[in-house]
Amino acid sequence: VMEGVIHTQDQKIPTAAEYMRPDKCRVEYTIREEVVIQAFDGASAWEKNPHSTSPGPVKLDKGRTDYLGDKCDIEGPLVGYKNKNLKVTLDGRKAVGDRNTYVIKVTYPSGNLQYYLLDPETFRPVQAVGVFNIDGKSSTVQTRFDDYRNTSGLYIPFRLLFDKEGDAPTEELRVSSVVVNSGISENIFTMPSK
């Protein structure tokens, strides 16, 4: 379980994300005192958004389902990638700040791509560039990872910066807490009837 706050356009959006092996996730955003939920149960994705024209839970389209399915792997795509049916290749090196990072290209069965730029000393991601097909359009998102902390033996970035193509503002996620093996119920990932 991760909790934090997204900072964007002078707004602070409390956020919580819950993951369960091998591929379930649920993310909650509190916007104007109402909770927006997006979840993937391992096969399908759904959303409950009180700010939309369909405020009840709705099943997401293929593009958004593929996006969530690709992003919900708790271990990340580089761990056990062959068993996950992913194609992973070394795509060269690239300077990021003072680091000559390794560029690792991940191709998902959905056709989505993710490039991970790994620190050559720690092999932790410094940056990721994702190319996702959402709503029938290609969308590129760059994520920068910072402030890694040891949490129950895992190094977790506590600061993430998201840049989307176009005129979208940069979003900053500041993680306040991470709890590993929190004992959450598998039921939270299943789409409710109401």
C-alpha cells in the first residue's frame, strides 16, 4: 500500500495505491472531497468517478485496460519478464544528468512500450518513457524517479515526476508511506455492482 499526494497546477490530490501479486492494482484519488477509483483485477479494468457522466463503476475500454494491466505488475516488468511474455532488449545508453544510463526497452503483449533508463551503479530506474495506446491514440508519458528509500528491504522512489506529451502540466507524486505485505483483501480489486 502506497500513500502520497500528487501536486499539479496548484492542487494537492491525496492518492493511495494498492497492489497484489501477480497483477492486481487499485488507485484512489481524492478530488474535491470525492474519491475516484481505477482498478485492474488481473483480467479487466474498471473505474468509479463521481465527477463523470457515469458516476457508478464502469468497465474500462481495451486501451485503458491494457494500460492498467501493463502498469499493475507489482514487481515491475524487468523481474521475470520471460514468464510474463514480455520482450525486453538493451536499447543502448543515454546520459541522464551525470549518469550514463542503460536504456532497456520493454514491449508488452498489448503493443505498449516502456523504456527504462537504469542507473549503471544501482540498476534502479532513473527515468521511464512509456508509449501507450489509450482511446485509440498513442500517448507518451515520461516518469522521473527520485528519493529512493529502503522500505522493508525494497528500494522505493518517494518522489516521481510525470510529464505527458502536449500541454499537460508536470505532476509530482510525493509518497508519504509504503507498507509492504499489508494484508489487503483481494475483493477490493473486483468491480462492485454499484
